[in-house]
Amino acid sequence: MTPATLVDKETADHVLAEALARGGEFAELFCEDKASSFASMDQRRVEEIGSSHERGAGVRVIVGETTGFAHTTDLTERGLLEAARTASSVARSGTRSTTPVALGTLAAHDVRATVVPDDVPKARRVELLEAADDAARATGSSVTQVMVGIGDSRRRILVANSDGTYASDDLVRTRMNVICVASGDTGMQTGFEPIAKTAGFEVFEDEDVPAIATKAARQALSKLEARPAPSGELPIVLAGGSGGILFHEACGHGLEADAILKEASVYAGRVGELVASPLVTLVDDGTMDLEWGALAIDDEGRPAARNVLIEDGVLTDYMWDWLQSRKDGRHSSGNGRRESYQCLPLVRMTNTFLLAGTEDPDEIVAKTPYGIYVAQLSGGQVNTATGDFTFGTSEAYLIENGKLTAPLRDCQLIGNGPEILSRVDAVGTDFAMRPGTCGKDGQSVPVGCGQATMRVTGMTVGGTAQ
Amino acid sequence: MSELLDVAMKIVERAAQGERLEVYVATGTETEVRAYHGEVESLTSATTSGVGVRVLVDTPDGARVGFASAGSLAPDVVEAVLASARDNARFATPDEMVAFAEPDGVPRPDLVLEDPSLGSVPTERKIALAVELERAARAKDTRVRQIDEASYGDAIVESALASSTGIRSTARRSMSWLSVAAIANGSGRDQTGYSSSAARGVDGLDVAATADDAVLRATRLLGAAKPDSSHCAIVFDPRVTATLLAVVSSALSGESVTKGRSFFADRLGETVASPLVTLVDDPTDPRHLSSSQADGEGLACRRNVLIDAGVLHGFVFDTVSARRAGTASTGSAVRGGYAGTPSAGCRALALAPGTLGFDEVLAQVGEGVYVQSVTGVHSGVNTISGDFSVGAEGLRITGGALGEPLREMTVASTLQRLLLDVAAVGRDVEWLPGVAAGQTVAIRDAALSGS
């Protein structure tokens, strides 16, 4: 099956015409077919093994400032016309009416994955789970529990809209997560490490499964010796690849145009201003091949793009979807994404990262007399209106006299976006990306985050030590 | 028999020799209206349906289970789901503890979980509620500079579960809700306040109270400053308490406990909390919006006491975790819709109410910090190690009353200590959507980080 077979052109034309029959300026048909599979091993048992298949379409009609939206699992012309009529009910009072631009040739993006999930025997998935489990257990006898999950999805989408956009994508994503529990005199500690790529099972040729399992195990083991983190404001060094989520939270969400146009972001009205240290150049790039947030087109049919958001500390642009860019009289930046056909698109990040700097990462630590070294962060959260954000450490160490000393128990770091961005005083050369899942308005999408080792001169550490 | 149960039964009848099937089917209709500047910003209407099938195959070494789901009840889709689930089962590890639930004779509680009028509420009324919510919040206080979300939503869901082991279960439930986010400006800085309310139908929603609450939460933080780091008493807002109970609940799941992944494991009968703490999971209590007649495996829901006056009393079990623990299911399987598989979990948690009202809790605490909202709960609370560290904003408590606003701080302890340090449980129970009800709770001592 190819995305083009989800709905043929003639049907799409009819649906768009029906969606605009009662007025409205814009109509869009989004079709999706997503097949996923997952398996998990818990204490060497394959406990969960399953697959899911979701298929449906969403129709959106825009009338003035109002959006009407309906979705259906019925992809026949009858089902889609019904959804179009429901979505267009918001246009009942609309007087303006637009004739859709006739759809031309489909801008089709073929699958880029080499080894698609359907071609991978389930036994191979079980082998990979076992390989991870073996490696994690071999790390140390204090590793008492190992949980490994493997999952993949193939998502075919087709977008047709009344502006004449007619495009499709066929995207394969593959992931593995390893969680380890280590037990010692002080109780239990956990370690976590993922592999997640916008690619097929070929990722397991390039990515070293035992290596990530070992890393997760070591993380848990190191924390058995951990002491409570300090509390109060301290310098923070973030390891390369560990802290991209800082930028995702500290400014990424605040640079999404929906928050900007509602003046619900501390970055509203600040293009051209210095909003960060001159060491900060921040990019969102959906074209970054293989990364977790990569796409050929966004969920509005717009080609993915590389967008510079902050250049040498100066705010250069926001991220845009179709609706927000229309309000501002410009083009979308390819950041319109949705979790599934059941959701309206929102302005979302793709792969967001800080460009590498020039300093030796070891030197950054060596030049820090006292502070916290964060080897790995877990999730984060931000309030875009105030800029206040938090994120949690999952592996951190004390820095004393320029050296890493005691491991620290997990704690939360808290800061204010614009304040923290201005406190970046060193950026290293060791750039690395890390996958994550970003939630917004109840919708989850895969994203990538990246940075090189860097230092923030002061940030509040939420530990318990006096 | 409901039409949906009929659909499920027809699939169960397809079980081949040597296999058992468990089939969950669900359909739903939903509406969401967002208002902005007095207009409809978006109106979403949809119907959904789906099926989830578990196939269990017996082997000499135990049973193997495979799962598959799809968002459709079309016959060809069901056929494909069944085939996938069977194929998946071939690769599961045989496990003697794996089994489907069997009827256990416990009667289902008599509960009405649906407001039958919701289905006939006209869209115009739903729009009016969202528009009025936004208007009321904007009009409440001149310092409110923006309402960046004002929405109405509802859902009516019907589900049925049937299995080769004799499970037959149906449910219908409805829910409607309001949600509003206010931004207030003062002292050169914005502050935000969020509120929501939920009920089984639109008549249970209070637009004015929801708008007022969001505005109060935003405006009272105006002028907030970062506190100095210290150790002090903490008072959690009822909504924060509910959020934290939901997190603690995963450590009370029979699955975490039997797998040794909970800080409560091996501690039954021990004192794990202050004597003021009695924690009960009771889906049969109709005041819980999450109350339910049957669990995710079709067994009757029941009242389970988890912590009794500070002593760890029990856990919640589904069928498999109960077998691992050598006990019986407590009717506590939860499943996340047709695309999820059942697992042990809490559904309707509440602390036994104390005797003090909110003001009396503050008076008892005297000096400390009242936490209005927390962030980073999913990354800052670890139910395996018990480590606890969250971002917080709120107000100082001085002289037994609320004082100046505070922001950009963290509250840290361990879950083990927090439970032992409970100094007061309020009588002000708020019945919220989600796993837990909330009430004001005072903690004797925690680490506060700021400057």
C-alpha cells in the first residue's frame, strides 16, 4: 500500500469542495494509516507483544478565526463527505466562499527506511531484546531488574488542501528503551537509555544495542552510591547530548507561533532582540535525516525545513504552522504537526538543537570550581507565559575543584528561560542528539533535542542536602 | 444484551482449539469547543470505535499471550486484528502466572456513570459555555491580560468486554469538562492560573467558579519572588495532593510490588505513613468521577484499603499480578482504552478526610510554604527509589495565614519521608477527574530550594 491509495485525487477534490460548500476560506483533508508493533521483555520474559493499526481521516474547515474539525475512520467517499459536512457546520453563517484549487500531481515521498518493520521477523525483535538484557545483566550483579522495550511504526499520511497542497509521506520509526534497576544498601536506583530513529531496523546495525543496555545499567549502579543533591543556585555543566531538552523547554515552546500570537510567551514581540548569550545559536530542523523528529513533510503537507530561531543570541524567528502563519501573512515553517488524524495540527518542534561551540568539553568541567555535572536529563516542563521551566536529572555528579566527584540522587532543576539562556557561558565541540517525546495540549509527537557540553553559570538545584 | 457486547461475543466465539480470547470493544462520541475573543476558535466533533484482542495459548510451560488492536470495528479489520494477536502470541514467553480473569462472584456495584441528557445537548449550548467561560475569566479582574485557553469538552463512551473464560461486561459513561488558563500581569511580570471542572453532564459544570479559580490562582501570584533555600513545612493544594497520590499509586500496584519495583514492596503491616494517613481506592464510591462498576478485566470493582492509619494494609491486583503474589484479583485491572492491555492500578483514590478546614491547616502549620501547583512530576518523582523533587509555585505561610507569593522554587524529599511527615489532612475533599481526589495536606518538613 502507498499513501496515494488512502484516498484518490477525485475523492479528495470532492471532499474539499463539500467542505467549502457552506462558506469558508480553507479546507484540508488529512488521511493517515499507521501500523505499529511493540514487544517488551521484563526479567527475561517476553511479557507484552502486540500490534496496532489505526486508519482514518480528519477534515478541517477554516472560516475567519474559527476552525471546524471532524474525523472519521470511514475512508469511503461517503464517510469523508459526511466528515466534511460536520467540519463545515462552523461555516453556516459564513458568506464568503472559496473554490478549492484543483489538485495537481501528488508530491509523494517514498519510504526512506531500508529495512521496513513488515520485513523483520518477530523472532528478530526477541533476539534484540535478549541482547540488551544480556548486556545489562553482565554489567554487574547489583543490576537486579532489566526491562527492555522495542517498537516500530509505519505511518503513511496524505494531505490535500484547498490551496492546492497535495502531498504524502511514508515514515518508519524504530525505537528501543532499556530500563535497569540496581539494588544496594541504600535501596533501589534506576537507569534508562533509548535508541530512537526515524528509520527502519537498519538502526540496529549502526546502533550498538549492548552499549545502550550497559549505559542504562551503569547509570543505575552509579546512583547506588549517590548522595542527596545540594539545594540552591549553582553552576551547571550539561554533558553533550544530555541537555538539548533544556532548550526545548527554556525557549523552544515559547518560540511556537501559537503562544506568540496569543501573547502567551515571554518571547512575544522580541524578534531582533538579544534573548540569549551570544554563544547560543538555536535551530529547529525537520530535515535532519534519521533523527527522531525528522519528517519529509509536516502534517499539513509543508516540506520540512531547517529554521534558525536564535542566532548568536539574537531572536531571529518563531516556528509556524499554516493557521498561525496565515494570521501573520507569511509562510509556514513546516512545523504543523499532529499526533494522529484525530487531532488538529499545532505548532510543534521537530529536531531542536544548539549549534556546537569551540571549547574542549573536558576543559569546561576543569574550569568549574564547584557545581553540578548533568550526564543525563529526564523529562522537562515549561510555562511559556512566565518562562519558568523545570527538568529532572537522571544521572548527575558533583563538580569539586574542576573534577567530577560524588554521584547525586535524582533531582529537579528549575529556571526561567530568558534568564538561563543569558547565563550560558561555555559551549563545547562534542555535539550529540537525543530522542524524546513532546506533549502539548494532550498530543504527543516524537522530537529530537541536541547540544554539546555546555555550562550555565547559575541554576536552582532542587536537592535535599542542607 | 447490548449491541456492543454482541460484537465482542461474536469475536470470542471465533476462539480456535487450544486458545482463549478476550475481546474489548469501545465506541465513543466527543465534542470539543475552544473559545477565543468571544468567538469559536475551534469546534471538533468526532466518533471513534475500536477493538483490542488478547489471545492466550496454553503450553506445558504456561500460557503465552499476544495482543493486537485497531481503530475500527469493520469485519475485515477485526479479522486482521485476530490474526495479528495470534501471531504475536507465538513469540511471548510461556508463563505459568499468565491467565485471563474468571468470574469471581463478586456483585457489581450499582452505579450510574452516565448523564443521559448529555447526548442531546445542542452544540450551541456547548459553544455558549466555552464563550462564557472565557468572558467570565476576562471580566473577573482588570489584571487579567489574556485567556490563552478556554474550552469545553465532552465524551460519551460505551464499552464491552467478553472472554472465553466467561467474562461479560458492559459500561456506559459520560463526562463533560471545562478548562481555562488565565494570564495576569502586575509588578512587571506575568503569572498564570489554570483551573478546570468536570461532571457527568453539562448541568454539573460551574462556569463562574472555574473562571474565578483560574483568575485567583494567577492574580495571587503577582509580584512573586524566589525564596531563599531552607527546610520548612509545606502545605499542598488539593489538586497537588491529587497529582501526587496518582504518582504514589503506581508504587501500590500489585505489579510493581510483585516485581520488587516499589518502595512499598515487602512492607505490608509496617508503618509507612503518618497515623493521619488512611488511603483507600474505592471505585464503588459514586462521588469519584472515575468510579466504575467493573475493572479492565470485567471483574466487579471493590473498595480496597491500601494504607490504614499509617500502616501499609494492601495493594491493588489484576489477575496476573495476583497470581504472582499468590492472592486473588482485587478487581483493579485498568486499561487505556481498546489499544491498551490490562494492568494492575488504582482508579479512585482518596485520603480519609481529616477534621481541619483549609484555614485551620494553615493555622496549625504557622510558618511554611503553601504549594499551589507543581511541575516536573513525571521526571522528578521516582516510585522505585522514592526520590522526590518537583518545581513549585505558591505562597508563603506566615502567622498561620497566606502571605507573599513565591515562584521558581523546588520542593524535595523522598516519597517515604513525605508520607511519614504528613502533619494534617484537610476535610476539604475535591472530587476531581483522574485517579485521585484531592484535599489540603500539610507536610512537617521538606527541602525548599530557591536562591
